[in-house]
Amino acid sequence: MRLTQPQSLISLPTKFLLTFAEKWHLEKPIEAAKRSFYYAFAPDKYASEILKIGMEQGVQEALETIGKINNGEFIAGKEDAEPAYLNAYGQFVQSPEFKQLDPEVQKLHVVHLRETSDIVKRNLKEGKSSVPEEENLLSKIVKRITGKY
């Protein structure tokens, strides 16, 4: 198996995670292998230990959406996005795992976030949501990652 460093550790068989992290001279190979393993096989641990977020309903929904999009599925914007969902998604798009995704998959995430942003803004204007921090939070997330796309 011949791999180059930019390829995601997630695509490796489990037993090779640490080996390749060490071979690539990553700063913290054990941490990199752990992050990749949790991301691929234990999303609840990934959320709680790596992203440092609890498993509220919104967090669980965000992780499910992230997993589906990472598998190439198109997911339309979320109609009832709550702050926990937006926080979890925001932390994911800042993580090394997001940066290692295929650019096409990253674009699917950006499309999902843009659509979710439009829905949140529309709901605020129509009075369907009374939580303006959702819009501010989402605006920050979208601005942070959409510059590349």
C-alpha cells in the first residue's frame, strides 16, 4: 500500500493509523491516530473527547449529517438548526479531518452550510426563530470556510 501524507489517515486500515502517523513525522502521532480512529468508528467519542462537545440532540444530528455528507450524500440545508448543531458543525469544519476530505466532499459541506444559513436567516425574518445568535454563529462558520469555494 503506497500512500502520500496528504491522504487522510481515515482511509487507512485501523492497524496502520499509528504507523503512518509516525512515518509522516506528525507532531503528535498518537493523537492523530486517535482522532482518525474516533472520527471513523466512534463518532460519540470524537464529539466528546476531540471536539469537546456534549452529545445533545443537535450534536448527534450534526454528526449524522457530517457522516452522510462524508459518504458523498447530498443533504439539503437543515430547517430547524439549533445552536448545538451549528457549534458541532463549526468545530468539525475547523478540524484537521475536514481539511483532509476530498475537495468535492468539502464542497458538499459548504453547500449544506450555505443552505442552512439561508434557512436560519429566513426563519429569523419570518419570526419563526427567536434566537439571533444562531444567525451570528452560522455567519461566522460560513465566512470561515467559504472563502476557498
